[in-house]
Amino acid sequence: MNFDLVVVGAGFFGLTVAERCAAELGLRVLVLDRRDHIGGNAYSEPEPETGIEVHRYGAHLFHTSNERVWEYANRFTSFTGYQHRVFSTFKGRVYSLPINLGTICEYFGRAMSPDEARALIAEQAAEVSDPGNLEEKAISLIGRPLYEAFIRGYTAKQWQTEPKDLPAEIITRLPVRYTFDNRYFNDTHEGLPVDGYTAWLERMADHSGIEVRLGTDFFDVRDDVAGNVPVVYTGALDRYFDYAEGELGWRTLDFEMEVKRTGDFQGTPVMNYADIDVPYTRIHEFRHFHPERAYPSDKTVIMREYSRFAARGDEPYYPINTAQDRSRLLAYREMARREDGVLFGGRLGTYKYLDMHMAIASALSMVDNRLRPHFVEGERLISGGVDE
Ligand code: FAD
Ligand code: UDP
């Protein structure tokens, strides 16, 4: 088949572009992925011994307040009523997250009204007036005792950098609630795909105008497939330009999966470990993401998560965004703007942490603002990455 568009990467960004271009614009789309499965980092599969659905690249929870994304996602899957909640173990005791009135009462060992808790935290937070780094920012939000319990050790393990040396922005999104509400996300819609992520992603790719080639690295085949056809590239931005400006920094995760001989290991999907001397940051127990399923009652699957800097060849997970990364990124964006016929998108192609709903929203706007005008109205294809 001759193609009208080549999409590099079969993650949520690439598949949304491919699906819209095939179904709505009537294009023939070739999707390439160097992995042996579709779905990018949202890919999930049954663990062979137990049949429990595991997320190979880390637990993925879907949530969005974007009505267009919610409507679009529901064309391919329905969602369970799952609501995410996280707990944290610190010095042998368990607390609820994100920090809420329950956490505060439990930690300080007494019942407090919302006003009393607010007054206590305000007094403790007053020691910092002009926060310049993550530690100071966190103390200004929650006071030193809660910071030292729940944030310092966890953050040091996650970033392998002292919180004093990390930018304040990382913690800005940390919610503190003076109610007993311990839902992790504030979005209007939340849930997990009823038959799993892979079934959802496969339905997106299931269109006669889409051909998916797995196990295929774009850079090995670009001369054969690209030619004069526009390319939507969702691989790593620095790799595209052969690291000409240096490498962009990422954190990677190591996952250690284990089948345990019990029907329930920890009683909840995610347990964070705040102590610095516990080497992992958290443990996921996948059966709890789908309490509605008939999973075995004598076995369970857990995954310990460890965090470290990514070397070349590791899976890049979270952009680090040091000052040097940001200046390299500007240089790469400038190069991307000059790259005719290529649009850069997705998490790796823009060097931005994107949740799934953000990747889908961003792909839908790329179709609206760049691909449709080009293919339907005959306008010149404007390069330069995704709309910010
Ligand atoms: P990806 O999913 O990374 O897909 C990019 C694809 O491009 C990959 O399959 C890759 O193999 C392919 N590729 C790269 N280079 C090439 C090449 N040269 N040739 C061919 N193929 C190539 N989001 C949420 O909403 N909720 C969560 O709970 C959540 N948890 C997460 C946990 C972790 C640990 C991580 C890392 C991410 C999490 N996310 C979560 C974010 C989610 O994974 C992303 O939003 C989503 O994967 C973005 O999709 P993408 O298509 O941009 O990128
Ligand atoms: N964080 C923490 N303790 C926790 C959970 C989160 O200190 O128990 C901090 C940590 O610095 C982390 C940030 O809050 O990088 C964001 O946490 P979130 O769980 O949203 O991050 P993700 O798991 O998506 O990286």
C-alpha cells in the first residue's frame, strides 16, 4: 500500500493521530514502532501465571476533565468506576495520601478540626517565607514535620538528588486538603478500561486505513518509507537529531515483579514507602486495580518500583529538566522548526511529561491545526512540534 502519512510510535499520541487521519480524513497511515507491541508506555498484558493484568511500564491510571478526550476515549473502551487512592508507609505506620486531614490527625496523634489543622500547618510553614528550592517550597506548603516524614526521603529516592537541590516547581502540584477526602485525582472523569489498556489501544489501531509495523525502528527504514510523505514523529527529540546538541536528561524506573502466594499482599493498589532506607519508592499490587474481575484468590502480583537516572539505552520515563536540559531543548526545538514535513509530538518528541489524556488532547489538536489544513485544505505543512 502507498501511504499518505507515516507515524513513528504506536503510543497514545501516535495512535490518536493515526486513527483520526484514517477515520476522519480518509488517509492511509503507516504506524511504526520499534517495540514488539503497540501502546507505548500504556501497554498492559496478563501476567502468565495468574492472568492478572500488569502494566509493563508502570501503573497507568486514566483521569481527565477534558470532555472531548473523555468522549473520544469512550469510543474505544468503557471504563470501570475505579478511583485512585494511595497510602504511604513511614517508620512502620501507614498514612493516607495526598496529605489530608486524615494524614495530619494520624501523624500528630490527635483529632483536629479543619481550622485547627490549618492553624497548626500555617505555624509550622511560617519558617520559610521565600522558597527557592523543593525543600523550602514543601515546608512552606506543609511545614517541616510532614515534609520530613512524607516528602524528603521519597523525593530523594525518586530524584536521587537532595530536595534542596531540586527546583521548587516539582512539588507545586502537591495538594494539601483540610478534609478527609483522599482521592488522588481531582478530575471530572476517572476509571480504568474495562478490558484493559491493550484492548483499547488495539481498537484504535483497527482500521483498514492503518497498517502497524512492529519491531521496526524508524531510523532503519526511513529512506524506504518516508520519501515525500509527511511524518509525525513521537520518538525522542534528541535521537532524531543524532544528539547534535547533547542528550536530554531523563529518569528511568526499574520494576521488579513478583508473584506472591497470597490472595492479597497489601490490601490496596499502591503503597508508597517514605523511609529513605527502603530502596524502592512504591509497590503496586495489580489485582486491586480491578476488584470487579475474577482473579485467583491464592496468588497475587506485585511490582516494586525503583528510580534512577537514565543512561542511553534505558527507557526514558520522566524528563529531568535541569537548566542545561532546557537550553538544549530550545536548540532542538529550533532545529525541529526547520525540519520540513516532520511534526514532533508526544512525550518523547516534545520532552514533556504528558499524562495519557494530555497526549490524546495534544494529538487531536495536531490533527485539527496542522494535518487537516494540510491534507484537506491543501495548506503547507507547518512543522515545529506540537502546539504548546
Ligand atoms: P509513548 O507511550 O512513550 O509512545 C512512544 C512510542 O514511540 C513507543 O512505543 C516507542 O517504542 C516508539 N518509538 C520511539 N522511538 C522510535 C523509533 N525510532 N522508531 C519506532 N518507534 C519508536 N499517564 C496517565 O494519564 N496516568 C498515569 O497513571 C500514568 N502513569 C505513568 C507511569 C509511568 C511510569 C510513565 C512513564 C508514564 C505514565 N503516564 C501516565 C504517562 C503515559 O505513559 C503517557 O501519557 C503516554 O505514554 C504518552 O504517549 P506517547 O504516545 O506520547 O508516548
Ligand atoms: N511525592 C513525595 N512523596 C509521596 C508522593 C509524591 O514526596 O509519597 C513527591 C515527589 O517529589 C514526586 C512528586 O511528589 O516527584 C509528584 O508525585 P506523583 O506521585 O504525582 O508523581 P509520579 O509518581 O507521577 O512521578
